[in-house]
Amino acid sequence: MVDDTAPITPAAMEGHGGYNRRSQVQAGGLSPALPLFEQAARTVPLPTQSQSITIADYGSSQGQNSLIPLSLAIARLRERAGHDQAISIVHTDLPENDFSALFHTLNADPNSYLRCDRAAFAMAVGRSFYEQILPSNTVTLGWSSWAVQWLSRAPTPIPDHVQVACSQDPGTRIAFARQSAQDWENFLLARGRELISGGRLVVLTMALKGNGDFGYKRLLEAMYGTLVEMADRGVIQQEELRSRQWPAAAKIFWLPSQPKAILLDFACRNWKFSKPTTTSGWITNGIAMVMNSAGNGPRSREVRYSQRWRKR
């Protein structure tokens, strides 16, 4: 019997290297954000030579898709800081994440930054990034790809689908939108505390089309249709059908007004990428942004999707 009153929260990605082997689509969608990350590494203020430069990888999973972005950023930092200054890389994910697979990747993959930089040091934190997880004023550069679309929790069961973007229930869509906005605010506030003054954070995540769609429609319809069929045949119970949810939502971006979460130079780029399969093709949308933290008083401004937006 499934307890459908228990909150539904995202699970860690499949362990034992499963996510590394099956995340080629996510890897293929990194390229639009890489120039932003390199530029952030070129311009972020650096600590003195006696202090470590800290890079935070928010939502690392098992690390495969972080190798290229982090290696590029480290290379740009080395051009400025030289080869001796320590660079600490903190990979963060949920406590249930397979951190053994992460460290195996860092130690064994030929593209790992550890194999070509003797002054780079890897570590990990197993906590949700919707709270502060690193000391205040310590993070020089942050990176997060395909992670912030996952909610901290599903606020309500979805009565007619596995994904809220496909639901026709207005109350459910409103509840998920509110949860997404609250999670985004918590994420920004936590990063605002962790970043040094002038620190940079680059985030890559899902965006919405004009009609509110964020892709995967045919895949999601097939998933839900199969689950309904299984419930009709008695293979799974109705409670299990209702508990099968994908607790993710594309963010509607805005900046909180609380102090110490001042995010300036907020640049956004939209794009699409597609990957055909043997039976059909699908398209998802993405948005990348770079944030510059500065502690000079509270400000806020609504962010609308555009080819490029910079806060005045």
C-alpha cells in the first residue's frame, strides 16, 4: 500500500554510474553555457595567492557532465592565477547521490581535471542546494547544469499526469508554480550568502516555450499512458499511479529583494536542442545565465525570456 499523503521528493539519480552512462542528452545541451562559464572564470575576482579558489558544482550527480565545464573554468583561472594556487572543487548533490561513482569518475576519467592539475582538490557535500551548504563568502565560482528544475518537493499530487507541465488541472499547476518560485528564491538566497563579493554563478536549466511547454511531451504522454494501462490491468494499484510523479518544473526567473542575494549582470540566453531517437524526435528548451554577486544593497527586477538580458 502506498501512502499518498507522504510528500514526494526527488530521488538521487541512478547509482553505480548509471547516470553517467545515460546522460548524453544533458551533456549535449551544455555547449551554450560553456562560453558564459569561461567568461565568468576570466573576470571573477580572485583571492590572494595564499588562499584557495573555490568552485562549487551544484547538482553534480556522478560527475561526468561536470568534467568539461570545470576543466575549462580551471584552465581560464590558471591563466590568471598561475599553476601553484590551490583550487578547491566542491561537488554537491542530494545525500542519496552515488558519491562513490563521482570520485571514481574524478580519479579514472581521462578528462578529469585531477589528472592534469596537481593543485586542484576535489571534495563533496551531500545536502540539498535549496539551503546554504557551504560557508558564507567562500565560493569564487559556481556552476549548475540541468539541476534547478528539480523541486525540493512535490507540493500536491498531480491528478491527471506524471508531469505538471502536461496537467490540465489549474490548482495543481498553480501549486507547482508556487513551489518552483519558492525553491528558486531559496536557491538564490543560499548562493548569495555563499558567493564572495563579485563571485560568479552560471546556471543552466530548462526554459519554457511561449505556450508553457518545456519539451518531452511525447515521452511524457507515453509514460503516463503506460502507467494508466498498468493500473487498468491491475499490475499496479491506483495509489501507485498517483504517486508516480516527475517533480520538476521550469523556472520563471526573478530576483529576490532580500539583502545579501544581490545578483547583478544577469545575462540570459535561450536556445533549443534536439536529439532524434529510433522511433521519434523530441525537443527540449534551455536557458543559461550568469550571476554576479555584489553586497551593495537589495534590488530586484523581473526577468523575461529574451536572447540577452542584462540588469541595469
